[in-house]
Amino acid sequence: MTKRARNRVGIIGAGPGGLSAAICLHRLGFDVTVFERWPEVRSVGGGIALWPPPLKALEIMGIDIDELGAPAAPSFVRPNGRLIAAYPEAAAEEIDTPLWLGAMRASLYQELRDRLPADRIKPNKKCIRVEQDGEAIAHFEDGTVFRGELIIGADGLHSVVRANFEKVLPPRDNNLTVWLGHTWADVGDRSYAKMGLDPRGYQGSYTPMRAGGRDGWHWWLMERRESTGVHETGEQAKNRLKELAAGFAEPLPSLICETSAEDIVPWVIRDRPALKSWVDRRITVLGDAAHATNPYAGYGAGMAVVDGFYLGCSLAGVDISDQAALTAVLEDYEAARKPETDGVAAFAYKMGQLMHTPNPVKRVVRDLLLDRTPFMRKQLAAQYGEPLTEAYRTVVRLGARLPQGSSSVETAAP
């Protein structure tokens, strides 16, 4: 077997996690190929919020985070703007990224894609199954086959690679829909991002964002809604959302008014329970393929970036044809990442169900918890305080393994 063939990695899915892993592996000299089912790398959804660990990983990979998005101070408020809880400040002095950055998903995808040679991404490659016989093997709908030393499943909620680890079951329906919109209007104070919940159970939130050199806003409005229902479109959707937002403090109502109807999209929320394991010999998973998370955590794409960065950097200097050496790295990756991501995913599901409960008694209890107790402050501190700081430190430590300079540096294969 040639040296080139001995370090072949196939990544199924060109989302933030898969591209992050590919960038790191390419810089380390691996023969890495990303297989994307669609004709082009594309994002799903509009805006995105990023926390310090993924921001630092992106910065190490060569992305200018100052141009990628807009910083803001996030907080949880009541519809009238009254503060319930602020997200905890970064506890460690070494953190040199914003606590929160609002960006557009399309911009993140573009920045990541631009850091890989074009021939490393293969579009129109729909994976239909994976297997292994001493090598990792991916079969594609067009009849082609990939063979290599490692396959990474980064293929999202409906992951084909995940089926290697458990029986294929439908995603879990959260009975929630989030409406996403963005506008370039000059509205409101751009220093803050706010998440608000009113007694009816609608969450209305917004954050300043930056994309393509332009300053704008990303907003979202979440409601409990059966996923089988037909969603409004166009001006009908916009008018309904304006009515729902009428009970919220500015600038949310104005942001919705300023948004073009074609820039408003519904996203039916589904996730999956935690996998028991992410590792099976020469196959592993990351991002939503490993821990599909509803957007209540605001961390799904960010966790995928850190997964890909962690896994890619951890393989520095490893001969992945050596099963024992590969297994040691993959087991370390799972042990390091799985507890955090499983915890965030569980937190997001719990919060989504609590905040949007249809039970009137539970609504009263929910509002008492929010208004009369430190419940929300404790929840945010547990998920976004020291855990984020420790994850940031890990990113910095692993980033030292990457070659310095351009992300397209060619390095001798391990």
C-alpha cells in the first residue's frame, strides 16, 4: 500500500463540522476528501450565533472572525425587556474572542469552503451506506466506492453513517418551529443580543450580525406547533409573525417589519437522543450526525466546528493505517467531546419543552421559575460558564499542532 493510500480519510457531509475536520487534516498532510450529496456546499437556515471555542478554532484555521460576524452581549429577557439572566462572562483572561458572534450561515460555509482546495470537495455524492473490512468503505448512489483508513460521518440529522452505530429510527420531533429572518435595516442598539419569552410560550430573539461587509440583524421566533401542520409563506407568514411579536419590546417588532417576506423561513425542529458510542474501528461521527441539537442551545453548528477541529488536530502525526493508534485517538475524541455535547443537547431539549409547554399548570411554574428564582442564571452558568472556558483552552492547546501559515500548506503525510 502506498504512503498516499495509507492516510486516506473520507468525510461524508460538507457542513461546518466536516469542513473543519477536512481543513485540519489537509493542513496536516492527510489525503482527505469531502463527499457532499448536493450539487454545491450550501447552508440550511439564515443566521447563526458562535461562542468562544468555535470562534477560536475558526481563527486558528485562518478565518477573520471580525469580518465573519458582529459581537454582542447576550441575555435572556422578558418580552418587556426586563432582564432575567445574562449569559456568563468568559471567566478566563486568555479568551480573546467575543463571547457571542452573530453571523450568517452562508458566510461561515463560504469561509470554510475557501480554505480547502476545490478538488478536495466532491459534490453530487450521496452516500447510501458505510462498512468496513479492514478498511473503511463508503458506497455512493452513483455506484462509486471510497476506500480509506478512516470515514467521518458529518452528514447531519439524517446521517447515513450514524446507521453504522444504531438501528435507523426517525428523528425525535420537538413539536417546535422556529421562524428565521434577517434584515440589513439600521434598527436598534447593536451592542446586545436578547432572547425573550412571553407567557404565551413564544420565544422572540434577535442578534446583530455581519456578513459580506454589511451590518444587519438576525432574528428568530419560536413557537410550539405540530410539525405536520402547513406553514404560512410569503406575506402571510410575515403578517402572522408581526402579530406574534407585537407583545415584545423593540427592536424585535421593527426587525420583523423591516424583513423581506422572502427572507423569512420556518424550520421544523427535530433532534435525536444521544448515541451510546461515536466510534467503531475505522468509522466515527461528529456534529449533528453524533448529537443533533435543537437551536435552544444556540450551539449546534459551533459544537460541530469544535468536533471537527478536535478530531482533525488530534490526528497530527498519527499513522491511521495502524488500527491501535487510530483507535486511541478516536476514543480520546469521544471521551473529550461526548459528555459536553450530550449535555448541551439534553439541555436544549429540556429548555425547549419547558419554555413551550402546552400545560397551563407547567406554564405557571415556568414563569415563577423565571421571575422569582435564579433558575435561569444557574442553567446558563452550568452550560456556558466554565465549560466554555475549558473548551476554549482545549482548542488553543490542540491548535498548536497545526502547521502555521496558510490553510493550504502542503505537509508531508504522517
